[in-house]
Amino acid sequence: MLVLTGCDPQGLGGRSDAAAATAGADQPAATHADRGSPAAPAAGSNPKPPADGASRPVMAMVNGTPLYMAELHDLLLQGFGLEMAQQLVATEMVRQEFARQQLTLSEDDVLAENDRTLREVVGEDYTPDQRDSILRQIQEKKRVPREHWDVTIRRNAMLRKLAEQRVHITDADLRTEYGDQYGRRVVVRHIQVSTQHEAQQMLGELRRGADFATLAKRYSRHPTTAKEGGLLPPIGPLSPPEIPDILRREALAMQAPGDLAGPILTGSVFHVLRLEQVIGAQAADFEQVRADLTETLRQRQITLLAERIWADLYSQATITFVDPTLREKARSESAP
């Protein structure tokens, strides 16, 4: 949920916090001229920064020549400053709303959010005793600083508590979820193309006996399913949520494996579908599975509400970068 995102809720991905971003005077960024070039000290002497640089923090001495922290700061600000500033801005917006509602966040809340996120990364086999080792792997392989991770997890934990205040599940919601989980579902493959003409060509090839998976791998323009031969996860009345409604209706309307449907327009692309398998309704007593259905719906609502809260906070916030470097980078990134 908004894991490791910046300040744009569409990056939600995220995802995916302003005090630090707006602190300090409006001063020009340091330049390479800050380095200075004093003569090298005599052999065996202890190098010291020159008198004219005594008031400036030194990062390192290279053969007696000081490199100042200002130069490192400038490079880091240019390369990563906006991304980190957006994280701080995002966290501050959520913190302010959290304080306004007089909510409290415990370390147990943060640990639970940490484990919940790691379980999404690793899978259901994750256990809390793996926390430190997996976090080290994420830092090493994904190059995600631990401080960055911790800020994001704390923000998401606050968003979760904000969302939990708004969860509302009705009996009708539970009945619909019951039908989605235990009713009839279908497994289909799809080919996504740019034009109706291409979709018609695909249908013609398929009716002449072409293999659907082979055509999908060769011609489908979907970024993830093409390499799987166009195979989609099982489709029910609600799941998976990323399936467009019109595609869902067409998929569920097919009756026998091998049935074709299309061309189907979703947004600006066209689809051709083939029914692979029908998963029949499962026998399950509604009252016996009510608790599981409630928890499934609760977690889904929390995720959606947290995203909505974040988007609302972002749209209502007034964000002003005082630092000139950050201000210019933010302006250039938001330009069309």
C-alpha cells in the first residue's frame, strides 16, 4: 500500500511525506568553487583545512586538499533530493491528518505494517523472525536505504489506522463477496492489440486453428500477460479487481472451453478472449465462511480507503519548496 512512493498519488506506486522540505532559508546551492586549492602540506605533516575554509565542514582531505560537505550536499540534492523531499512531504501530510484526528501509533502498529508489507513481497510463507534478514536483502538487492523503508512503513501504518476508522461492511457486501469466492469463475486467455482490424485478424487466425498462446506471445501488446500466452487469473464477479467490467462480462458469458469473444474495446485497446476452463461453484455454507469473508473485505476496504485518503490529502495540500534547487526540479517535473 503506497510502498516506497513519492509525493505523486498516481505514482501510487503507492505507495507512492513538509517540515524538512520547507525548513531553512532560501539560499543558493553550493558549487564546485567551494573546494579551494591550497598548496599540499610538507611530507609527514598533519593536513588541516585552510584558514579561509575553517568555518565550512570538511567531508574529506585528498592529498591535503579539502573537499567540503557543501559539495556533497549539492550533488546529493541534485541527484536524489526531490525524491527524498517528496517522501518527507508525503509523511508530513499524513502525520498532520493523524494528529488532527488525535490517533496514536504504537511500535506494534509499525511492526505489524512492516510484516504485512514483507509478506506481500515474500509470500504467505513469511514469518516475523525473517524480518531483519529480508530487510537486509531488500537493502542490498533493491538498493533501498533502511531509513527510506522505515519512513514509508511508518507513513503506511498511519494511513492504515486512518482508513480503519472508515471501514463499513454490509451484509450485501458479504453476499457479493461470497458469490465471487464460491460461485462460478472462468479462466481465459487474451490477446491485446491496438486496432479493431488487428483483433479481427487474430480471430481469423484462431478460427483457422492457430494456437492462442502462440499468437498471444507473438502479437499481444500487454506488457505482462503476453509472455504467459495471454493467460489471465481466474475471473469471478468481482475478482481480479484490475479486470475491466466489460472484459469480465464477456469472459463470464462464455460457456464452453474453446469459445472465443471479441473484438472487445477497453479504453484505447482491443481484446480477443478464449475460454480455457470453467471453475464450478463450490459448496460452502455462508454462515460458516462469514468471518473469513468479513476479514477479506475489511482488508480490501482498508487498502482502497488508504489510497483515497492519501489522494485527498495530496489534492488539498499546499506544498511550497523553499529550497531553490528543489523548487526548480519540482517545477520541471510537473511541467507538461
